[in-house]
Amino acid sequence: MKILIVPTKEAAIVRAADIVAAEVAAKPDAVLGLATGGTMVPLYEELAQRHRAGNFSMAGVTSFNLDEYVGLAPDHPGSYHHYMAEALFDLTDMRKDHAHLPRGDVADPKAEALAYEARIAKAGGVDLQLLGIGQNGHIGFNEPTSSLGSRTRIKTLTDSTLRANRPYFDSDDAVPKYAITMGIASILEARTCLLLGLGEAKADAAAAMIEGPMSAMCPASALQMHPQTTVILDEAAASKLQLTDYYHHVHPGGQESEYS
Ligand code: PGA
């Protein structure tokens, strides 16, 4: 894992946007794996701003999001379809027919999960997978004890995730209990991964992911097995790491090392 620690959230967002923009500049028809959640909102704002400035185009990009809630139609304000349209797709030149998310409102969500895997494979797999991390160490909606060999499927969300999602819904009952999520093994097939963790609330999860044993109790720790993963943390999210001096030594200010 490449651990980049930057002083502030703002610097982390710029660093992450630089990596996404470099990927798309090098490969305009890149397949991006996209994530949702509060952490991604300022990243997408930054990318949209670069698009408006004429420095970033998604015209050739194909995207696959990590997850969607079971039971929510794309036009539901709490759905990830809706989130992605508002946060990124409508603000850039992303082609709607190239933007994929699992459909949560289908009659057979299990079949949809299988079909989603097939759609990713048909597109040639993911070049760059964006990831956030849950306070409980989840990536996508792969909650603790998810199999590290899991594929796209339906997951029951934990109480911790339901609480984290509550602000996005009108009532406790409206918070979805299930999601279709790419599995851990599916995520690990991406050619590169970029995980962004911001704020003190992510410090324990970041430490478990990077320095803990690889364990289904911290699904993000499976990224230890991935050969091309970059983790960007602000100082607060990095505050519980043990080898901080080393990470700063290798990547001063979160920049590339001499041999990157
Ligand atoms: P957050 O969620 O960005 O809203 O903190 C991240 C995640 O749960 O993966």
C-alpha cells in the first residue's frame, strides 16, 4: 500500500483529484469504479470544478459504482443513482449510458448482483477504483465478517451503517436495511485502487486497514493483498497509525517517492 498523508482535508481532495484526472488523461476511455458517501462529495466537486475550467473530461469514461440500496428506484432522493447524478454526472460531460450502478428496485436483486458482475467484466474490468472507508472498516457495503472472497451480492447493513445513513433519510424506517454491493474479491480485481479517508472518525479504521492483521473484521484490510493501492489520509485520519514517520519519510507531504 502506498500511504500518502497530507496536512488537511482540502489537500487530500486535491491529491485524490489529481490521481483521478491523471488516470483519465492517460486513458480517456478508462473504466472508473466510483464510490458514494460524504467523503466523495468534495472530491466530485473538485472534479466538476476542473471540468468547468476545461481541465477534466469524462466524455469517454465508463463507470461502475460500488453499491446501491435494495428497494430504492433511481429517482429516490436517498438512492446512489440520485447521489451520483447530483454530485458528479450532471455536473460533467459523463455519458449517462456509460454510468452504471446496480439497480436496487428490480424484482430479483440477486440476479441483478450477478448481472452487474458480468457488466463489469464485459467492460474489461475497472482501471481505477475509488473507495471510502466506513468507521467499521467496510469498503463498499462489505460489512465486518464479509468474506474476503466475496463477489457482488446482497448484504444486510449493520446498525453502525444504518446510524451513519440515518441523516440521508426522513425516518428510521426509511433507512434501507439491504444493499447490493460489489464484493471484496470483485473490488480487488480493479487494476488500481484509491482509498480516501478523512477525519478523526476514520482513524481507527485506517489503522486497522493499514497496520492491522488482514481480517474479515476489517474488510478494508483485504487491500493489503492488492498490488496497486494508494491510500490518502489527512492528519486526523492518520492519527492512530504507528509507522507515521516512515510514511512521511517515503512520501514527504504525500507526494510520490523517488521510485514511484
Ligand atoms: P463516508 O462513508 O464517506 O460518508 O464517511 C464512507 C463509507 O462508508 O464507505
